[in-house]
Amino acid sequence: MKRVAFKVRKSQAGIAAVEFSLVAIIFFTVVFGTLELARWEFLLNTLQEVTRRAAAAAANADFSDTALRKVQAAAVFRHSHGPLVFGDPVTAENVTIDYLSVSNTNWDLKHVSARPACPARSQLNCMTDPHADNCIRFVRARVCKSMDSAGNCTPLSYQMVFPFLDLSGVKVPPSETIVPAGSLGSTAGSVVDPTCS
């Protein structure tokens, strides 16, 4: 009788280990899935703030690479280039800033491929012809992997923290902010430099 009871207890101990492992797999999958979903939601909300900060700052910053790098870094809450906290693969370099003109009275926005040499020249262009291709009327900030010369944005691939599932085909959600162009770095009363075309 004792031998039978011992065998039953021993076999039940194995069953308990199997049950625990099944429950643990389901439990940790739910926990890590919830954490990944929370990070996705965080990324959705944060990227909107990143583009808002970048567009607002770029509307009043000049076109120089140094000024735009500072705007990009500040947009991802940093003082220098680097990744967005809890937002890999988004980095300051992925914050793209481009300038838009209004091509006609229908308010069709068009990417300005050749920026004026200085902000004061853009303002002069806008006073001469507000629908000219070199009149910067709006500033757009987006989060892109890359941007071509026509202003088209290639989305980033989402990078999971807990790689249980292969979601390499999932793209970072598009986020974009467009604001009216401000001073673009020019000071009040500045005169257009003759060398600035």
C-alpha cells in the first residue's frame, strides 16, 4: 500500500511541474505582450510630441545643419544626437524637417527641394510671390527612416523589446506635424545679404 501511495505522489509531482510550466508560459506571454502593447502606445503618443516639438522649433530656426541638428536632438528629449528613450529604433537622425510652399490658391502644399540660401531671402521671395516654389510658408516635421529629394518618407521598422513574435514587418506609425513658418532664424529688420541668393 505504501509503495502505491509513493508512486502516485511521485507521478503527481511531475504533473504539477507540467501544469506550472504551461501556466507560466501563458502568464509570461500575457505579461510581456501587455508590456509590448504599452510600449507601442507610448511610441504612438511620444512620436506626435516629437514631431510637434521639432516643427515648432524649426519654424523659428535657421536652415543651417548645426541649428537643425539641435532641433532634432531637442525633439527626442536629448541635448545631443541619440535614441529616443524607450523608443528604439527612433533617433534624432530620424526626425526629418522639410519646408513647404503653397503652389496655388487651392493651398496645395509642395516640398521645397531647393531652399533659399538664407531665411531673409525666403521672406523676400514670399513678399514677391507668395505662391513661388522658393517661398517657404510651412515647416513639416516627420519621423522617417529616410526621405528622398521629392519629400517622400520611408517609415521605420518597429523594434520589439521582447522578441517572442516576429513583427519585423510592422512599421513605426507615421507621425507628422505641419506648422506655419515663423522667422526661420532671421531677425527683425535684417537686410538680405547680396551674396545670399
